[in-house]
Amino acid sequence: MPNKSFGESSCTAAASGLVQVRGARENNLKEVDVSIPRNALVVFSGVSGSGKSSLAFGTIYAEAQRRYFESVAPYARRLIDQAGVPDVDAIDGLPPAVALQQQRGSSNARSSVGSVTTLSSLVRMMYSRAGAYPANQPMLYAEDFSPNTPQGACPTCHGLGHVYEVTEAIMVPDPSLSIRERAIASWPPAWQGQNLRDILVSMGYDVDRPWKDLPKKDRDWILFTEETPTVPVYAGFTPAETRAALKRKMEPSYMGTFTGARRYVLHTFANTQSALMRKRVSRFMEGKPCPTCHGKRLKPEALSVTFAGVDIGEFMQVPLDQLAALLEPIAQGDFRAHATGAATDKEATRRDRAERAASGRAVHAVSPDVRRTSALSEEKRLAAQRLAGGVMAPASTAWAGFGLPDA
Ligand SMILES: [Zn+2]
């Protein structure tokens, strides 16, 4: 019978140092039996379409992921359903697997967890399923930990990690100029800019005074208003002639609609079909780290969940070569660094440990702190242990499915 769990026969096969595949029929594979050495760099070569990817990704990696998800989270079944079950009789000796994208350049110790794409989904699963949640916060789905989903994205920056600011200092670089002298550098060039100026004349704004001498209320309205009033425009008239024409209710040259300077910049950036225009207005937009997520791109609820004491934004920045130090204790069943509210309790934990060490007791030789660990159910601890081990695996020397771009 095929053994589809990480059971005894897997261990036996693992002990033999081999991953043993029997009867692989995925895609164009025809009952392929193959034994692959573990802890070695193994290359599958062959002409295009010979089944290299079907074996590496479609069979071995797919089966490893399927077993893995199955062992950690009942909820993950829908992910398994998406991935499908590979058509194979048996695979033994299979360690947890990670697939790396087919791409130029590979991961190294300086790569972070976040830069290994496939690992990211496992990390999101880990936070969703086994993270330490603040009291009373319901469990989140894996998608809630992705900045690329509407559920997960920070509501302030929409998952970008930064926000654009359009300030007076950027739009009016030389406040000694008047509006007529094009003080507002972010205004559109040529006729459109002239149109906006003429509209301001009709509205009674002084376009011939230096910008810095205009009342702040006027400057703010011209730059930042969201109103778009439509007024009569008398093209080629001086301000005095315009005032007289308005008084006499003269037929205008046309009706012009005003747009605030910031609104023009943002609207053009978002909507223009012209790359040149977008580039032009982007000069007036200043990117800053998002004040809500501080560049972590996720909604606050997602960032409130920690694993090993860090939120997922911090976790994704951990270099691969430091991952083991962070996850090892949890994979070994030591949950002191992984408690509810660990982020805020970090200092307390550090103090506790320092006190224990100072009092001559081994840091590990104390009973678990009930206050900080009670929120973790047995089920959750097991999931945390397995997932921590699974995320660590690619950082050490487990199976890694490398794919080279097809020529
Ligand atoms: Zn944000």
C-alpha cells in the first residue's frame, strides 16, 4: 500500500538517504520510478516537454506540500484542493519541500524570508493558523496576511507601504513668484495653466502678487481644494477688465472649471494615458512611509498577530541565515517567545530571562509562564511547532525544487 504520511516507511526511506518515487504519472510521465539522493543538489535534465517540471514540481513538490498542509491545518484543505493531488503511487523519504520560482538569480543567506516567494504563503499560513493573537481578536485567514489582497492590505496606503504627499513646498518651489509668473510649478503647461489662472482672476484672486504675500486661506484653497467651481472666463482680459465684465454680466469667452493644484497632480497621476504626463506630475508627489503600517503594507489587525514575538512584516525581513535562531525554540516546543501579546511583552520576557539568569537558574529550567502561554491551545502549539519547522527547512538543507527557465 502506498504510504501517504510522514510515517515509518518515510523514516526508513529517509534513513536510506533517498527520496523514492514510484509510479509517477503526472502529465506526460509514464509510470516513472526514481530514487533521488537527499542532502544533495540534484538536477533533472531533458528536452523541453520531457517531464522535468512534472516530476519536480507536479509530483514531488506537490506531494510534499499536500502532506504538509494536511498535517498542519484542516482549514488548509482548500489550498490542497487548489493544488490537486499528484498522480503517483508512492513517494517515501520526502522532507518538507519548498519550490523556488523559475528566475534568474537565486536565494542566498542574504535573501529574506519575504524574497523567497513560495515561502511567503507558508509564512502567512503560519501566522494565520499558529500566530499569537491579541485577546478577543478572531483568527484571520492566510489572505489577511497578504498586502496584495483587499482583505490584507493596509487601508491607508492600500498595501503600497508608502503614501504620496503633495505639499505646498513641492508645488510652489519659488514663493516669490506670482501666479501669473507660474508660481504653481505643478500646474499644467500652456493653455491649461493659463485657463486655471484666468479662472482664479474671475474668482477675484490676486494673480499678480508674489505667492508668499497671498493670505494663507487663499493659498490653501488654490492648492488643496476639492471643490471644482465653474465660472465665466474672459480670455485676454486684465483683472480690472474681468471685474468690469463680470459686473456688466458680459458674455464670457467660455465657462471654465477650476481644479485644485493637488487634485490635478493626483488625478493626472492616476488617470492619464500619457507616460510623459504621469512622469511630469510625479515630480510633485513625495513618497513617505505609510503612517499607519510604517511600510509593512498590512492592515493593523494582521500586524497585531505575532509569531516568535515578531509581526509578519518584521518576519518577512529576517535574513534566511537568521531564521533558525528565531524559529528553533518553537520548533523544539519552547513557546516562551511565542505568546499572546509577545510584541508588547518582549521587554518583560527579556527582563524575566535576565532575572532567571541572574538568580542562577537556567533560563529554560522554569515552568512555563501561565499568564503568557495559556492562550495557546495544544492544537495551536502543535501547528506552531510544525509550521516553524517547515519554514526553517529551506533555510537549512531540505529538499528545494529549483527550476531553470525553459530555453
Ligand atoms: Zn499602510
